[in-house]
Amino acid sequence: MIADLQLGEAEGDPVYVVVDRPAVDIINDLALQLAHLGIVPAPGATALPVYTVTPKWHKRPLKMRYLALSYTSILKPGNIWLSRLLKSFLPDMNRLWGLVRFPHGFGHNKPRPWVIRSSSAVLKTVHLVNANMSPRQQQAPVRFRTFDCERLFTAPPHADLLARVEQFIVGVFADHPQAGHVAVNHAGHSRWKPGPPPHQRMKDEDGCKWYHVDVQTAIALLRLIVGNAYIVLGDRVYRQRKGIPMGANSSPALVDLYLFTYELDFMRRASAMHFVGLTLADRTFASGVLKAFRWSLRYMDDCWFVSPSELPATFIDVLLYADCHVQGLYGIYPRCLRIEDTSQAGGITARSEGGGQPPDHGWIRQPSWSSGAQVAIMDVQRQNQQTVHFVREEVAAGSTVEIQVNWERRWDHMQMHTAQHLLSAVVDEVMGADTTSWEMHPFKDSADVFANTASIDLPVPKLSQGQQQEIETTAQIQLIKLVGQTRSHGGTGLSFLAGNRALLALGVSLQREARLKKVLGCGGSDHEAAIVRLQTERKQLHKERKSLLEEVAKSAGLALAGTLSEQGGVGRYHRDGGDAAFLACMAGAIAAAQPQALVLLTASSTPCTGKQDTPGPFLVLGPQGLVAEAGPQVANVLEARGGGRGAHYQGKAQRVDLAQRAEAVLHDVWNRSQRPQ
């Protein structure tokens, strides 16, 4: 592992360097620097990140992933507050993005950052823009500079990272001339305030902590985090100088902002180019570049920190490295290697996508490589009359290589492809129906739709020469099994399995039936009846459970209502294992018995011990005016999103373990309401 650390190089400089200082001295120094910035180290966070390694099981050959465990890092509180500070700059990022949107359709209407999704597409298109400039434009100093997007994403030099983020921070503060500093809370909300920050930078306001930061403090905190990316490996301490800072909670936000500065640079250059004259070709090519910046999600390879509902479902497959056909996320981007068509092994050449079949997969190797060493082929495409192979790892240009095709996959495609031609010919001759389109998906478990199938004799038409390219005789198809049909656009879609794929599906079905026989305790012919019986019992149990929970909720609500008079009209109740429906039922009972009381109800699916963050629903009920005042404050304390009107304010909280602190807010609102006007 030490060798791996020292071999990680970019442009000749080591990524990690050994630090000749004891870890305890570094920890004490970092604690003093945090205290100088007004940040108190968290209890238990008294160490440096520890390096660990996990295998990448999806890699062939197997590779290792290095991680830095940061949960006990002395810098964790500083990392958290830096993340919140950078998050508070999102409105400024959107504002700057809106300022550089292009007129005349040269750009994108959404004023939000985009993501560099395909480095090869960006680089190629930028080169095309430069190559298609008019002579007048080529004389002006506005040629686009191409950026190595993969290097920017995976190995940013920390000096460049600091310089760009610092420049952005200075610009943000300069754009708020009336404000001397900014206050940031746990949710990343900010308040720009006049004058210097208070001597005590961390202050409790509105039931939560606010960190007051001026431009000098913001830059000092940034330098502290990026400049002290330490990791411990064995008995030695290393400091990282390049790449996404390891062991830093703020890394996603830092990389977001770092990439954003390059995107902004590109946009500004394009804006300058507009004023020296743009041709239609220039606008077309540059628009292609901008379309490669998609979806405001970055750091996708290892951090999933936004709602997956904001992205296409295919990205989940990409993150799991399950779908190599989606360009974008291997490495982080697939490398492209051009290999001549004459590179063959055993007379078989890797076929590109086309002719109704997906591209081949396989492996390439060189005779000089060690035994068993090979590089996986993920995709094969035809580009400009050349066959382009997309491979897992870089191979030196000009290398003589051997290609080994994944023959099982190729044979599956050949059988399915020819079976489709045969099925289309039979349907046309027997029923007079045309085939309008067809799709072939990777094999997955599929159930037999037809319970009873009969053998019928169909005339087999003569196959054309084009249909015989892959399969020599129909006997090689072995069988075609129809497994389903769907209605679509006035036609009918037939699903079928052919050849080895059909036999594999049969094997999977038999294995599944054997497992179900053990689970259900009956033979295959009785499986359906057993499952129907279980579903009926489950529905009945669910109905009984719901009725019992409603009774418990009403009883708990009446019990709490009986104590509210003794508690001064304010109360709180928490239910482990409860949900929003339980709280709503309980609130109805309380409102009927004590309509003037002010009550906070919380629940959680796991026990709320108060020692760790516990999410769950919450509900504030009481008089309409008091609920309108107390609800948002309670949501702020519980780190929640909520809303409501009338006598209820409810939502989902991240910290229901802070309900006791939220109850203090209710008492404060209640006491103010009882004072004489």
C-alpha cells in the first residue's frame, strides 16, 4: 500500500509526501488552529484520518479502493462548517451563472451549474470550435482553452484548487459591499451582516448555532482543510498534495466549486468570443460543448449526496459499474483506444454496434504482458470508418494486441438476432403482420407468461443471405419461446427467448421453483394458491395492526391531554416505531380534549436515545396563531422541512432527538402569548 501511495503521480510530483512530525504534534497544532477560527473540536474527534483499503469486486482483474476514515478526524468540525459555508454560496453561483448566459440562443436557459459528463465530448467539441473559427476570430485572443476534465475531476493539484476557490470566495465577499461578514447555520443558510464578525464567532441564535465568518476567516478555514489533508498508514503520517482531499467531509462541495470555476471560465470566454463575431457553425459547436455539462450533480463516482429522483435511473446502474454503454462514469470517464480491424485472435474480430446487434465485449492482451494480464473491452463503435474500442485501462498507442471476443455473449446475440428474423418471417407468412421494430435487452430472470403451450407446425420460410450472416441453419437457434405480449401504438409487442437464453431462463425458473418449494412447503402446482393465501393473511394483519395503532394513538393522546393543565398548557410526546399517521391520529384526540394547548409530537422508526441523529416525522398542534409562530422555529431546531396551516404544522425532521430543545421553543412562544397586551 505504501508503494501505491508513492507511485500516484501527476505531472511528475508525488500525490502524497511523508511528514516527519509525530501525529500527536500535528493534532495539537490543528486543534489550536481550529480554536483560533472559533471552532471547538468535537468530542471523540482527536485523531488523523486512517487509511484503509477495500477491494473493487466489480473489477477484472481485481483492484483496490483506498479510503480515509474521517469520523474521528480532528478536522471534522472544520470540514463540516466549510461545507456549510460553501453551500451558502449556491445563490452566488446561480447569479454568476445567469450573468454569463449567452444571447442569440448560444447557451442554456437554466441558470444553474451543469456537470462535465463526458470529457472526450467536451475536448473534441472545443477543438472543433477552435478549428472552425473565422480568420477574424483567429486573430483575436479568444481561442478556447481545453481542459483535461478527467484530471480536473480526479486529480486537482491542491495549489490550483486553493487558488480558484479562494478567488471565488474573495469575489463573493466583494459582491456584498455593504456586508462585513456572513453568518452560516447548520443548514447552509446565510445572513450577510455589516461590520466585522463578533469576537465569539460561534453563537446560538434562533435555536441553532451560527458561525460568523469574514473573508479572511473563510480563506483561513479553506487553507486549513485543504492544506492539512493528512492520513495515517501504519506508523507513518502522509500529507496529500493532489487529488480530491481524502478524509474531508467538505470534498464534494470543494470539487463542485472547483469545477464550477472552470465552467464559468469557459462561459466567459465564449461570451468574449461572441463580441468578435460568431458564425452559425461556431454557435452549433459551442452549444454542443454546453450540452455536455448536464445535471447539477457532481462527484458522482463515490458520493451520492442528492436525491436520486433528480436523475435518470440509468445513473444507478452506472454508479454500480453495471452498464458500460452509458458514457460518463468509468474512472471517471472511459478511455478511448483506436485499434485497427486487422487485430484478430482465432479469426474472430470484435464487431461494432450495428446491424441490429449490440457491440461485442471481450478482452485485449499483448504477448509481452504477464500471463493472464488483460484489459476488458467495454464497447466497440464505428467512427469515421474506423473501429474504436472503449477499454477499461489505458493501453499504449501503436501497440500490437490480440482480441478475445466474449463468445458466449456474441453467440447469444447471434441466436436472438436470427430468431427475430425467423419469427418476423413466420408472423408475416401466417398472419400477414409486419415487424415495425425490435429491441434486445441483456438477459434477466423472466417468468413464463403462457402456462400451457401447444406444439404446432409452422412452415419455415427460406432465409435470405442477410439473415444467414450470423447463424448458418435454423437448427442452431434450437428453440424460440414466446414469453409475453404488450399493446403499443396500435400494434402488439411480442417478448421471446431463443437458444441458450431460453435454456438459461428454464434453468433459472427450475431453481426458483425449488427454492419456493422449500419456503412455501408445497409443490410447484400449489405455489400460486399458497402465495394468494399469504397475501390475504398479510392484508388482514395489516388492517388489524392499523386498528390497534389507532386505538393506542387515541389513548396516548387522551393521556397526554390530561396532563397538559399541570404542565402549563405545553406538552411533548415521542413514539419509537411510530409514523406520521400515528401522530395525526394522536393529534386529533388531543385537539378534541385540549384545543387551546400547544403540543409537539415526534416519532422515529428506530429508538431515539439522544446519543445520535435520529430522523422522523414531527407535528406541532395548538391554536392557529401560536402554531404559525412556533412551527418554523421548531422545524429549524429539528433540522426539518415542514409546513402547514391552521392548527397543524408538520414535516420530516433529521433530528427528532432534539425534541427537548424544541419544546423550549414552545414554552417561549406560549409564555409570550400569556403576557398581557
